[in-house]
Amino acid sequence: MFGSFGMGELMILLVIVLVLFGAKRIPEISASFGKGIREFKRNVNDVQDSITTPEPSRYDSRLPAGEPLARREPAAEEVRPEPKRLL
């Protein structure tokens, strides 16, 4: 069934988990476990996309040859003031 675990071993494991955590905490634990798995899968997909997606080139093929892309100015919330210097 699950690797080398049989049905008897899984039942014993479930009873131990029930005794350790209680019936009220098991849904919370399983929900947080599910969220962790979803987050892990999302991160794996992001890494795969970043590996398979080609890097944008410096030159756009729609522009005439030799003209670089215009630089995007940072939005107002992205601009950070320079920290104050002590000396």
C-alpha cells in the first residue's frame, strides 16, 4: 500500500497519532500539512518555470536593430529613501 507499510501498521500509526494529538487537533494538523504541501508544489513549479523560461534579452526583436529596451522606472512604493548616515 504505502511502501513497506501494511494496513495493520497504518492503523497502529493512526491510533498513536490520535492518542498523542487528540481528536480536535487532527484536522488542524492535516490542514497545515496540506497547506505545506501546496506551498512546496508551488515553489517547485516556480523554480521549474524559471529554469525553462528563457531570460529576456537586452534587445527586443520588435524594435529596430540596435535599440535597447527602455528602462522601467520604479513605482513610488518601490523607491526607498537613502538611510541616514551617522557620520
